[in-house]
Amino acid sequence: MNFDMNNLLVSLPEIYLLGLASLVLLIDVFLRQDQRMLTYALTQVGLVGGIFLIALLPGEGRQIVFDGHYVRDAMADTLKISMLVLTFGAFLYAKHDLQSRKLFKGEFYVLGLLALLGMMVMVSAFSFLTIYLGLELLALSLYAMVAFDRDSPMGSEAAMKYFLLGAVASGMLLYGISMIYGATGSILFSGVAAGLLGADKLVLVFGLVFLVIGLAFKLGAVPFHMWVPDVYEGSPTSATLFIGSIPKIAAFALAMRLLVDGLGALHLDWQGMLAILAVLSMAVGNVIAIAQSNIKRMLAYSTISHVGFLMLGILAGTPDGFSGAMFYAITYALMALGGFGVLVLLGREGFSAERLTDLKGLNKRSPWFAGMMLLLMFSMAGVPPTVGFFSKLFVLQAVIDIGLVWLALVAVFFSIIGAFYYLRVVKLMYFDEPDTDAPLTAGWDTQAALSLNGLAVLALGIFPASLLSFCQLAFA
């Protein structure tokens, strides 16, 4: 393998992020507890630097380096910048929750940066080896984030479940990869794509089944979703908001690299599998979410249903479907981040807002932030003119274009059912009396970010072309 400058230039954002994580870890060792703001500030400044680095990195078109294992293209750049921006927001929201729980430590930011590094490696992976390395780095960091509150028995239990089921998913994925490698003789996506024509179809289909099962575990799609509600409920809100938002973008990239770049010739085989998973996810996620009284569990089942929608764009197998799914993944991460941001806003020392009833009467306590939550809930439900409406519209249009009208109708049906639990949150905020008159204690930065987050959901809904054009450019 040649380590020339071109190789290093393409992977410079990942090298930079690894250096940032190491620097934060090293500096944090020498800081007292009352100096932890320095770790936080360094992390946030580093993330902003990463955004500029990717935006200013020279080079055009698709660049494949490290002997075909790594790729830089428009999709990778767009997704990486999106993940860096959203991680900045997640760390900002998490600060207040960590401080109120007395968990404000540099380790959280190091774990978050390493998880982000794993996601960025996944986004640029162009071989089974690279994608697996990125996936495991992400998974190991997330296990530790779930168990970040070591005194919480629920957190430890959730982390153990997540770890065990994650190990099963990794095993499935590896088994599928080994069968496809056996059939095609390559671990590079370019080699796999070229080797599909002469390979044993039976072995390929069996490998594909295991691959899709592993992918469904990682996405949290039904029937491999059982870890999602427990992890969301058991982990601290600061970890939940990270796990529930940014990794969805990486999951989209994982599906695109594995299924489209590597196994695009088997589209008809994996299209049917994804259609079944999508319908089950939309049905189970939306119906069971109605019965939840814990808002974190409700958002977990909501995530499962959104994963079903995300799959619709990918299974379409067209550039419009891919750009629609990419738009969906980015905007869903933005909406989820805002939803958990409101829970952070409602929390205070010794109290975490986790039940739906904690949102009672929010309009009387703060009309502005009740309005922001209303925008976020409307967007998740797909109410125009919020961005959630257009994200659903784009993926539905993609499946209609390939003749799967029945699938679009099923998606619309379950989306209408799902609107019930989002509107219930609005009813609690505007028509119920508050259980407490405690003031909102989050800092000005959290409140400003939450306002920006809520307004961005509306602005991207009014002007969807501003983001959609970047997504379309990635598949032009």
C-alpha cells in the first residue's frame, strides 16, 4: 500500500479528528473538575475546525485511495459536514444535562469524538474491512456512553443489552461478509461488484440475508429493534440525544456503501428484504409508540418507524430515492436532536424530564420553547410546512416512481397513525396544567441552540431546496 500525500489528504479529516480526541483526552487528565469547561470548549472549537477542513479540502470527483479501501466523494463530504454540525449541537445540549447530573467529565467528549470518528470512517469506507472497523469503533464508543452514569443500574443494564445484541449483529454482519467474500473473492466494494456476475447465486443470497439482518440490527429495524427502547430509556439524556440522532446518518451511509456500492447488482434481491423490514418498522414503531408513557421510549419507537421511512428511499434504487433518503437521514437527526434538547431544557439538578407528563403546561412556563417543541413534533409527524413533510414526500415520491404505490399507501397509513402520539405531546403542552412552576434552568447557549434548531426545522421546510440540492449533487 502506498502512503502518498493523496492518501493522507483524503483521510485528513479523520486524522484530524483522531488527533483532536487524543488532545482532549490528554489535556483533560491534567484538569480539575472546576476546569472542565476548557475540555468542552476545546472540543467544540475542534469540531468547527473540522467543518472548515472538509469544506476547504482540495480535490473534485470521486477519489479512491488506500488501494481501494477508502473513498472521498460528494456524499461523504456532505454527510461528514452534517455529522460534525449535529455533533456540535449534541455536545452543546449535553453540557447542561451532564452538569445537572454531576457527570460533566472530559471522557464523555472523548467518547463522542471517537464515535464520530467511527462514523466518518464508515461514511468513506469502500471495503468490508474499512466499514467494519468504523462500525466497531462507533459501537464500542456508544456502549460506553450508554453506561456513562456508572451509579445507574438501569444504565448498566441497558449498556449490557446493547453490547450483547450489538455483538450478535456484528456476528451476523461478519458471517454475511465472509460468504460474499467466498463467492466473489474480494473485500473491496469495487471487486465485489465486479465479481457478482460469475459468483454462485445461492451463496450470494445467503450472504446477503445475513448482511441485511446485521444491517437491520444496527439500524434498529423490526424485528431486530428490541435494544432501541431499553437503550434510549436507560442511558443518560446526554447520551440518548447523541445515540438517537447522528448515528442515523451513519446508518444511511452504511446501507448505501454495503448495498448500493458493493451489492448494487443484487438490487432486486435486497429490495424485497428492505420492503418487508420497512413495513414492519413503520407498523410496530408507530403502533407501540402510542402506548408509551415515557417520552424517551416514545421517541425510541418513533425512531424505529422513521427507520422504516428511511429504507423506502434506499430500496427504490434510484438517484432520487437515494437523495431523498439522505435528506431524510439528515433532517431526522436534526429533529431528534431538537426533541431531546427540549428534555435537556426541562431538566434540572436532581431531576430529569423523562415522562410525557413532564411536558404538561410547558406553554405556561415558556410559550417560546413550547412553540419550538410544537414545530419539532409537527415536523416528525410530517405536517407542512415543516421539513418533516418534505422528507416524507421525497421518499414516497421515489417509491411511487418505481411502481410501488401500495408501499407508499402503507407508509402514509402508518404515518397518520403515528401523528397521534406527536399531537398528544402538543396537547399536554398547551391544554394541561403544569405539575410544577420550576423555572427552566438551562443556560443561554442551550436555549439559543434550541431556538435555532426549532427554527431550522421550519426554515428547511419552507426552503427544502437549500439542503436537497446538496443531497442530489451527491448522486448526480
